[in-house]
Amino acid sequence: MSANTVIHRIVRPAVRAVAPTGIRPNTITTMRLITGIAAAVAFAWDAGFWQHVGAAIFLLSMLLDRADGELARSTGQTSAAGHRYDLFSDCFSNIIAFLGIGIGQMVHLGFTGPLLGALAGVAIGAIFYQLHVMRIGTLRGYDLAPGITIDPDDLLALVPVLVWVGATVPMLWAAAIITPGAALYLAIAGTRHARVRS
């Protein structure tokens, strides 16, 4: 995963400002986890005002996700335990965000909403497990233009945008179809790669 994506560069000035204060990367990771949980609760509250609030909190949570690693690298505080905590926080926050969105959309989709949210959330968890535990693939940054690099993970920044423009239901359907498909593809590609290496 790249450490110089657009979102990393957005948070870098704030990280430089807080680095001298002695705040630790795990503190920011904890803030990421708390805001991730808060976003999921707001998403689940309703399909109107609170989903918009949840989107704003989710975006803040994503920025904190990038800030903790940026702070760890810039201050020499990287550790295996901190990296594991960061991965857990990211995975958990993303899973429950989609569960929350699905619950909030029950007013439009009935029980299909939570089902779609669960499908997307479980698939996100599966992808994290495949990439970070089984190590059957990698996420790399993609250069869209000179100085503009994104990770596939950065695409989650579209979640708040789609909520704000009123495209939550199509986004939920797309996430429930595309994300399990990506998890399945990664599993098949990883199995083939393992066979070739054997």
C-alpha cells in the first residue's frame, strides 16, 4: 500500500503540526476507531439527516486512518503491534460502516438494506483477511497523473460523496455486488498463484 496517496498528502500538514506535541500514533488510531463506530451509528440512525452526519464522520475517520501511519513513519514510532491495531481499526470501521448504511436504508429497502450492508461488510472483512493475514495479494498505489496517487482503499472516500448526493441506495447495491466479487477474485487469483509457486 502506498504511503504517498492524495489522502496522505492532505493529512501531512496536520500531522507535522501535531508531531511535536508527543501525541502517539496509537492515539490517532483509537480516534479513528471511535469515529468509525460513531459514523456507523449515525448511518444506522436514519436514511436522512443522520446518514449525512455519518458521512462527514466517516470522512474524518478516513483522514485519521491515514494520519496515524503518517505520524508513525515521520516520528519513527512504527511497530508491528501498532500496524496490527491500525489494520484492525480500519477493517472493523469499514465493515460496520456498511452495516450501518444498510440498517439506515431499511426505510427504502426493508430488510434488504441490512442484507446488502452485511454482504458488503463481510466481503470487506474477507479482503482485509486475504491481503493482510493470508497475504495472497497486495494493494498498490495507482498514479492517475503526476503527483496524484490513489490506493484502492482511497475509493472509500466516495462513500460520503455518494451519500451526500443522494446515491446511497445504488452505492449499497454496488458495494454488495462488487466487493464480494473482488473478494472471490482475490481468493481465486491467490489460489492460482500458490499453485504456480508449488
